[in-house]
Amino acid sequence: MARIGQWAINSVIFLGLLLVVTSCNNQPTESVSVDAQPKSKKAMFNSAPDFNADTAYLFVKQQVDFGPRVPGSKAHQQCGEFIEKKLRDYSMEIITQRPTLTTYDGKQHRLYNIIGVYKPELQKRILLFAHWDTRHIADRDTKDKDKPILGADDGASGVGVLLEIARQIHLAQPELGIDFFFTDLEDYGQPDDYSSQRQENSWCLGAQYWAANPHVPGYKANYGILLDMVGAKNAVFPREGTSLYYAPDIVDKVWRTAQALGYGALFVNDRSGNTTDDHLYVNRIANIPSIDIVHMNPMSGSYGFYHHTHNDNMDIIDPTTLKAVGQTVLQVLFNELPPAN
Ligand SMILES: [Zn+2]
């Protein structure tokens, strides 16, 4: 996961203060929370397959077991081959993108974008994406800051959920075009303290490349859903600012579905600041309305305590969170099918 804009952090902190001040001066008022509503079938037209959280968890662990998936490393190559093999197992058509790109530190890296295409012949398509590379440094840690992180949540979780969705799609064979895009070089961005000048575009290099050079010329999808940091214990997914700017209807569709499935404690209605993540470029360059499901504290505007530290390991991964996200996205996909009689 990349970063949250400083202005957004400030505004979230300000709003947080405002809320604290407000709550100190006012009597509590009654509020109707969508989260509190009982499970409803209203947002569901078709029953989706049961997302298997244990399988998703295993997929997360298998990636972490390779070690940090830093571009150029052996673990990175092995993990890329692992993702390709899984997609092949699920009969997806596979396209890779391997140009050489230059990162903020002047180093050259061979990009390894992986796209698994399901039912390429169908016009109606949904794009699902997650980054699979992990950060080359632990710049938010207090020790071993120059060493790479394991990225159990920041990298492996989104991929694990997508692979389990791909497995379920292969089993169920719905009539819907789906593209599974595993982006590389998302997390090799310039650290905040590296220079005073903000280098937003140093992040998300794989998604930027793809958005300008899609795997199919003139590629279009109805919308895109990005998963980033979707596996931590006690995760919270506020409605993310960049997603709300570009694709408010998709945010609404996904959050309503999650809440109808009973996951309102995770998919909250709070709004967070704008993040710079892969979906920004898919929106901005490829013009595909895309949203980001990303763990963030809506009050502090910060990611988890483990973000870009060595604490981002399997200890923080919770299958319950993987299940909530995976089942929600599967349901959103199956809601795109004509209602079953
Ligand atoms: Zn990250």
C-alpha cells in the first residue's frame, strides 16, 4: 500500500477533533447505523459461492513463506511463478507485462505484472486487482529500517483473496468477464523523509504502466475493485476518498453488499482521506471507475500499526477479515448476473 495524502490526514485529524469537541458539548443523539441493521437479502440477487477463508489464508502464507517479494529478488520471481501457476490451475488466460522501469532511487527493475483473464470473449467485464510486490524497506519501523518487510497484509492478503475468488469462479463458471490483475512495483515508492519534495508518482509503477498500456488494446471494464491490506485482525474499511471521488456508485454498491451480508462492522460508512494506490491511476489514466478496499483507521487517518514495518507478518492475519472481503467481492460479482429464477 502506498500512502495517504498529508492534506487528507490533516483533514481527518481535524474532523476527528471536531467530532470529539462536538461529542463533548452535545447530548448523544440517536443515530441510525446501517451496520446495526439485520442481515438482509435485499442487496443480493443471486447466491454466490462460499468463499473459503482457510484457502485464502493458505495462499497468503504461501506467499509470505517465499520471503519479502521485493522486485528483482529470488522470492519475487518465485512468487510471480506461484501466482501464474494458480491462475493456470484455474484455467485463466495469462498475460504478463515485463518492461524495465526505473524506480525513484535510480535503480532499474523488470516489471512483472500478471493478468489472469476469465472468459475473454465477454464484453461485460469487472477488473479485480491487488499488488503482489512487497516494500523493499521498513521505513516506518524503528529498527532494521533498511531491510525489506514480509508484507503479509500489505501485498499477500489482497493476492490471497483474489486467488481464492479465482478458484471459486473457476468452479462456478459464471457468465461474466473478470480480469484478475496482480500489479507489481506498487510499493517501491519514495519514502516520505527521502526528500522534501513529494513524489506521488514514484508509487504504483505497475498499475501506471498497465493503465497506459493495457493487456488488451482499448481494454474496458465496467468498474474495478482494488484490494490492499485486507487481511488484518480488527481491520476497518472506511469509504476511501479517492474511490469516492472517482466511483461513488461502486463504493456504495460494494459497501451495501458487505453490510447486507453482515460485515458492517468492517465495511463502515465513515469516509477516509484520499489514498495514492493503484486505483488512482486506473481511474486517472485508464478511465475505469475503480475503488479501493483498504484498511485504515477512519479517525486517525493512518494505516495499521504494522504498516511498512517488520510487524507486517502472519501474526496479524485473520481469516475472518479475509472472509468478509472475499465473500463481499464474490457477492458483488454474482449480483452482476441476471437474477436466477
Ligand atoms: Zn505498502
